[in-house]
Amino acid sequence: MIKCELRRRSAIEPVIGHMKTDGHLGRCHLKGRDGDAANVVLTAVGHNLRLVLAWLKLLLHLILNALMQLLPLIPALKPDS
């Protein structure tokens, strides 16, 4: 049980570190507990959006590379004469 918790913690700590630096989680400018909760949720949303955008960028590169490999195989369009 303890090993499982330590493994989970070691997987989560880098994410929290990135959210503190990249997501500006270090200081909360919102007031009270509701402000703290909103700050954490907004930071998590921003982190997830960055992950989705990185995935979409990779997918776009894969699609473009596949199309570029197919381009020489497509015969040139000839105008009707």
C-alpha cells in the first residue's frame, strides 16, 4: 500500500511542479477559499489544454508527413485538351 502511494506521489509531483512554473500556480491573487479553488481549477484546465494542443500538434505533423509521402505517388493533373 505504501509503495503504491509513493509511486503515485512521484508521478504527480512533476505535474504540480510544471503547474507552479508554467501555470502560475505559485501565487494566488484571488480572495478566500473560493479564490484558491478557482485558481487551482483554472491552472489544471490550462495544463490540460497545453497537453491537448501538444497532442494535436503531433497529430498534425503525422498527417502532413503521411500526405507528403503520398504526394509523389499522385499523378500530375493534366488539363483536358
